Amino acid sequence: MRILVVGQGGREHALCYAIAKSKKVKEIFVSPGNPGMDEIARRVDINAENIAGLADFALNKNIDITVVGPETPLALGISDEFNKRGLNVIGPVKEGALLESSKVFAKNLMRKYSVPTAFYEVFDDYRKALEFIEVQKFPVVIKAEGLAQGKGVVIARDKREAREALEDIMVKKVFGSSGERVVIEEFLEGREVT
């Protein structure tokens, strides 16, 4: 089998390493990969967000299975495009990826189906978000709505930290369009299961 792994980080390195152990695998490509992967995979100079380019590569190289690591190409619909072209891909379609790429979607889905989750409110208006934190018990958790490369969550211990977080996310746009909406939720202590 010929495998394409999409991504370049530690997660994708671990995927390549595990896949390389299979006797069924003849060749592994990784796009874009990193130099640390050179011993187990051939790097391909295609950005992980270049969905059409990756699909073309998979078709041209007769890739048997594509494994997608990062959230961004999933949120952009890589699995939808691969499915449309008859290519085997491991990763949710764009709509399924909303569970990861949209905190608002995930929280609303949990509320709809009675999945236990922290109390929360959603804001797209900076002033209303500020008003909300004025009456909250601290700490609170403030999350940029979209993908922020694992950095879009702030545990605000007091009102000052909460105001700073909201300004950074909603006014200064430190996470770009991912901060157009925020989820403000109660802080829960304990083990996290994901």
C-alpha cells in the first residue's frame, strides 16, 4: 500500500512511525512533513491546506489511503474533496470537523443532546461579553470560537484577566477570524476526557 499522511507536526510523525511498522505498507509520503520524518517517509512540497493539490497528488501517485492529522485541512473539507474523487481518506468530512473547528457548534450540539458540559454563553459583541464577565464567578474559561492552533483558550482567574483576554481575542484579533465569536464558560476542575 501507498500512504499519504497530511501534516508536519509530532502527531503526523507518530502516525508515519506507526504506519511504517505495517508489512503491507510499501511507501509513505508526508505533506509537507518535516526533516525529522525523512527516515520513514518521503516529504512532498504541498501545503496541508492545498486540498486540490493534495487530491491531485493522491490520484497521480495511486495513493491507497490518506491520513489527515491537522484540524485545518479537515475544517476546509479535505475529506469531502477526497471522497468526491473516490479517494480513501481517514478524517471526518467538513461538517463532522465542526466538532473541532467550531467551539460554538460543539457546545450547542452538547446542549441539544444533553451531553454534560460546562455552563456557557456565546458572544459576537465585545461590549456584551464584557458585561457578562462583570457578573461571573471566577475563574472563567474564554475560548476563541474557531481554530487557534491550540492557543485559543484562556483561563481567566479574575475580571482583569478576563477583560484582557476578550480584548486580545475580539478587538486585537490575535487569533484572526477565529476570535469573531467567543465562548465564555464556567471553569470546571477535574480530569479532562477527550
